[in-house]
Amino acid sequence: MNFSHKTFLNHIAQTTPSPFLIDIEKAEGVYLYAPDGKKYIDLISGIAVSNIGHRHPKVIHAIKEQLDKHMHVMVYGEYVQSAPNILAETLVSLLPETLDCCYFTNSGTEANEGALKLAKRHTGRSEIISFRGAYHGSTHGSLSVSGNEVKKNAFRPLLPDVTFLEFNSLDDLNRISEKTACVIIEPIQGDAGVRIATLEYLIALREKCNETGALLIFDEIQTGIGRTGKLFAFEHYDVVPDILTSAKALGGGLPLGAFISSRKMMKSLTHDPMLGHITTFGGNPVCCAAAQATLEVLEEENLLSKVEEKGQLFEELLQHPRIVETRRKGLMFAFEFTSEEEVAKIVSYCLDKGVICFWFLSCPNSFRIAPPLTINEKEIRESCNVILEAIESLN
């Protein structure tokens, strides 16, 4: 074991007994580079973060430009700063008119925590409805509304008054009532292995929330910022949430999240009590500058229009009798196999050959790919050849 691995294992808190343990010296575009020069095609974008690739020149320029002005100057919500102002203006211009007020956070789980608090504060209700298979983060509130019981049991007690429905079950929607503060849902369940909501289901869910006064929260931490071929996945359905959460790819590689709602609703957090939700580093100006540049890159390079074509190419190339099912929306994939062991072998083989794919926490018999939207045809074909070799090696 080399010195850097020893430090990593002994002095950096571990999340699993078996981390990837590859050394990364630099990253550029779709590639990660080890100190010895070995390069890896990053087919998971740091888990749906590097949607426009690593270290996009426009993002780097925006970060440096903001650094020359200032970094953190005050806790969220007190000083007027141009970077978060510009980002908020851009986001609301791209969203439905009812989503016109942004609260910037540090991460996706914090965005979901804020969204849950906003819903309870605004409605005065306590019941939260979520879904089996859901993943919304690892902090206590977000974990409470996540569906993986194995991950939750060691940390109970969690939030009370949380009810879980079956994803895509129309009958279960009858359990939403006038006691429900909010329903939180991923339009496409990421950690569950890319489980895609049907149009009929989301329309019925929206109608049920309207009928009962429950607020509808769409968690688009993974699906947002172009992953599915739209800026946000809900645009495929033309169903608008009351609260939208975003993070991961939003910051262009820097930590940034947001929960977005109406200005009227967001005012609930300013009184009774004042400072109903507060964060020190939310809306960090450097992160907001990177996010603004990311949104500009998506438009200037017309990346969204190419997502479906690239997704179809992956799907066409990755055909194999060992694959039980392929689930896809845009450039968000799950390839299902008969066992967790098969997936582990495929991921390990690909890593050795310089292609990074990954599994799902709540669906370990499927492996994921979610490459940067900037990946080109040559890189797609090279990656798929390695993945097919990995599947063949199972025989």
C-alpha cells in the first residue's frame, strides 16, 4: 500500500470497506488522469455532477473571475451579491412562472431538507409522503423520506409522520389527504435503478395534490441540468411542482444546491420564526458563478439537443443477452443483471480497462452510466466496447 492510500484509508473517513482507490491527479472533459498517466473515461460524471465535463474552460474562467472579486462575505440572505443574483435571474427565466424564488444551499440533501421544512411551514401540516425506492440524501430529514430501510434502521428514530407509497401506483395516491403537507418524489428514481414515472401517474399525482392542498416537491438532484435531455426532467411531463430541488450538476463541479418555489411560499421562512431556514455557505459566490457558466454552456453548445441521440447510441451498442433490462432516460442508464456479483465483476473489469461505471446503492444488480453530456461518438464507442468485453468476461 502506497503512502497516499494509507493516508486516505487512515485519516479520511470511509463510507465503504472497499472504495475504488484510484489516484486522480487531474481531470479534463470526460477523462480522469492518474499520476502515472493512466486515463479513465468517466461514464458516471462523478455521480451526475460533471454534466458538461470536468473543468470546462468557461466554468474555470467564471471561477477565476469571481475569485478576483470576492469569495464568502456573509451568511446566506444578508448581503446583495451579483453572482447569486445573476444565477437566480437565469434559473427563474428558464422555469415556469410559479417557480420564481431560489434558496441556494450547499448540497442536494440540504436542498431537500429546506424543501421539506418549507412545505411543513407553509401548510401547517406534518405528514410527508414519499415512495419506496426513493433516495433523497443522508441527513436525518432526507434519510427519513428515503426508501432504503437497510440504510435507515441504524439511525432511528427518524422523522415521524412519514408515509411511503408504491412508485407509479395510481391506487396508492388515494392515501394523500388533507393531512399531507407534501409529497416528495423523483420523477425518475435514481438510486433505485432509473425507475421512470409514467405521464399518467405524474398527472394524477399533481391533481391529487391540488385536490388536497398538499405541496408537490420534485427532487431533481440527479435528473436536473440536462441529464435527461431537458433542463429538468419534469419538462418531459409538463407537470409543474410546487417546490423543485436541484444540486449535483448545478454547480458545474463545485458544491451548490437549491430549492426553488414561489416568492409567496418562500416568504413563510422569513417569519414565525424569523430565519426559518439558514445556511452559512449557501449561495457561495464562486459556486454561483460556476453554476451560471454551466447554464450558459448548456445553451451555447446546444448540449440538450444532442442528449437523446447519444443516449440512443449507447443503448444500441450495449446489447447483450446477459442484460436482463435496460432502463434509460436521456443519458441516464441502468443495465440490470441477474446478480449483484455480475455487476461487481463488470464494474471492476471496466475500471481496470480505464472505463468508470458504478452500481446503485438500492439496486446493486444493476450498473449505472451517466456520462458527461459532452461525450462524443468515438468515446461512446470505445466505452461500449470495454463494457461489452466486461460482460463477455462473465462467461
